[in-house]
Amino acid sequence: MDAGSFSRAALTLRIAQPALSLQIANLETELGSVLLVRSQRGVQTTLAGDLFYRSARAVLNEIDQVRQVLNAGQGLAGEVSLGLTTSFSAFLAGPIVAATLLRHPKIRMKIFDSPGHLHQQNLLRGNIDIALLPEDTESAGVQRRPLYRQLLFLVERGSPANRTVPLHELVGRDLVLPTAPNPTRTVVERAFLAMGAQPKVVAEANSLASLLSLVEAGIGSAIIAWSGQRSETIRWSRITDPEIHHDVSLCSAGLLPRSECADAVQSIVAEVVLDLVRSPTWEGAVFSLAESSPNDGGPS
């Protein structure tokens, strides 16, 4: 399934392709369901195949966790995979892994840096344990632990200043936006649609570093969440009238079992993230609809 074709899967497993095809056929006969179908795009799973894959992956993960715990003796031991988007990985990967190793030295962290929609797919497939995701809508099958609401900012060339900008002033301006699918992109397009307009997108990028580079090059202004990065040549302005935002949540697969190690790491991730966004250096974090954090204003 992960390989995308019988030939690549057979090569990975180091068995002959006819033997692999026969094993799959025998499995389908035993289960009474078709699991895989061939198409011009390769091998794809049926609904039954997706269900079997997730269940089998969960069982294998549990077996691996038990093996590691038995081999390690006392204390939590095992492997935990964490998905981070590019907007989070640069400044969160280090503190999260350091905090995990300090409390649980026998847990080995695996950090996956990818767009959020890929993390959602990998959560449901059991390929990663947890993910820190910006969200604009709830996703089916994903269990969420909301952490905070993040306001969005206009980022443009100019000297740093404490300012705000009404959303309607951005109509017709050259913008560089995240490549769809992306929650920030969805929020921006929805906000413009509510004004009867569309954002004037002159360039797109799928990473925070690329978007900031486009801004510094004078290509256009970006609409993004606070990144914790200040520059003498870039101005961050909080968007108002209305404010626009996305939520940030810790996510896992709702129907798949999660190990004790994954639960421990999830608690550590929440603690590290909330410590960061509650600090005076972070801008635009709101922790409830009724009460805002002291740092929910514009950049200072």
C-alpha cells in the first residue's frame, strides 16, 4: 500500500512479485473482501483495504511498543512519531525532543516535517502517532486537543512598528500566500469572499521560510500566523475588522490505539507549546473566546 505498486512492494520485501500477488489474493479470499485494485495510477486501496491497513498498522505498532518495553526494563521506552508543519518545526522540534529526553530518556522521537493535510492522512493510516496542526475545520476521524487560537498578521517590507491593518485595505494588494490545501489559505480566501472579493495572489509557497523570503524580495505581502521571527526589514501588522485566525490543536487518530509513550509525549508537546505562546515574545495567541491572553495584541 505504501509502495504504490506490487513491483515496488515486492522489491522492498525481497520476494518475487507473483508470490506477493498470491499472498494478497489468499488474504482477500480469507477476509472475503477486495483490498486492492489496480489502476493506471498504480495500486489503490478499497474502503475495506483502508480499514484493514489501519487495523494491521495499529497491531504492528502495539507489538513493537511491547517489544521495546520488555527489552528496556523500567521506565517508558519506545518510539513516538510527531508531525510538525514547517511553520512549527524550525523552533519547536528542538525544545520538544529535549523535554522528552529529559523526562523519558528511553523514548526515541521521530519528527516528520510536512504540510498539515499530509499529517492528517498519516495519522489516519497509523504512520505517525500525533501531530501539531493549524486547523480551519475539524477533520473526520481525527481526535483533537485544542491548545490556542492564533490570529493572523499581514507581513510586509518596512520598518518594524506596532500597528494594525483593516482587512478591507488588503483587497487588490499583491499577496504571497501558502499553497493550497492550507488552513491559513482557506481562512484568508473565506474572509475575502465574505467581502465579495478575492485575494490578489502573485506567488505561492509551501513553507514559512519561502514566504518570508518572497516578502523580503518585495514580491508581495504575506498573510500568515506569527512565527516568532523579527526582522529590521519586515513589519508584522495584526489584521482587524474583522480579525482572522485559525486554531492550533494536538491531533491523533480517533479510532486507533495510542501507546503510553505517545500519551506522555503528547502531554510534553502541549506543555512546551503553551509555554512558548504564553511568553512575552509571542504575538496573537488567544486562549478562549471569552478571555484573551496578555500577548494577543499586535507586534511590539
